[in-house]
Amino acid sequence: MKSKLIEACFGFLLALPAAAALPVGAQAPDFTAQASIGGKEFSFTLSEALKKGPVVLYFYPAAFTPGCTIEAHNFADATDDFAKLGATVIGVSHDSIETLDKFSTSECRSKFAVAADTDQAITKAYDSVLARKPEYADRTSYVIAPGGKILFTYTDLNPNQHVALTMQAVKEWKASH
């Protein structure tokens, strides 16, 4: 009886989608993407941003959806604190740049950039595809050190802890440098 219960539990665990994300210590893939901040478009390149300090890179499923709006508000509220620590914040989704022009002003409150990944090349490079709906990014946050190594990764569709956890990782990096 016990072995059947263990087999059933193990089978259930195998059926759950695995949270795929690049591991801590991995080299972050460099990328360049069309981005928007305050409705103004520009070209964002990760390696250029890393020259200024750590980068908080977060993937989100879609602009103007409830969870993504909450997360954007949370990052907007914390952007000044990230900047004081020398960190840059950028969000990435599959949305068009036209949509992100609007999202960057309304939900991101013109505080940080959001990048268009319409072909999901960046999302795939960071293993941040949502397993249940692969046309969307999973809600995954990374903190990347100036040298390009991933310091922190966190995946959870609930947006509530992403800012606090990435802020803690940036503070820990700052304290050691």
C-alpha cells in the first residue's frame, strides 16, 4: 500500500510543469531589444547596461493583465531604490513595442524600461517560456552581476515577491562589492 502511494505521489510530481530558468552562476545571454521608457523608444543592450552595475531582468506574460500590472507597479515603486544601489531594471514580454510604449507610461509610470521580445528569442534564451502557454513568458526575475553572471533567479506567477527578492539579491551583491 505504501509503495502504491509513493508511486502515485511521484507520478503526480512528474506531471507538474518544471520551472525552467537559468541557474545561479550561469552566464547571462547578451541581447539587444527595442525598448520603451516613458513612451520613448530606444535600443536596450544588456552588456551596455551591465557596465553601469547589476541588472534586474524580469520576464512577464503580457502587458495590461492583472498580475503584470501589479508587478509593473511594484517595480516602478522600487526603481529609485534599485538605482541607489546602482541597478538597472528592465522588463521583457512578447508584446509589441507600440503596446509597451503605452505600458511604460501608464503601468511602469515612466520609471523603468520594458523591452519587446515579439519572437521570444530572449525569453527562450533565458528559459523563461511559460510551460502551460508557450506563447507567453513565465514570470521569472533575474539579477545579473556586471560581469554577466546570474546572481539570483526566481520564478513564480504570483507577482508579489519578485521585487522584494530581487532587491534583497541586489543589496547582498552591493554589500559584497
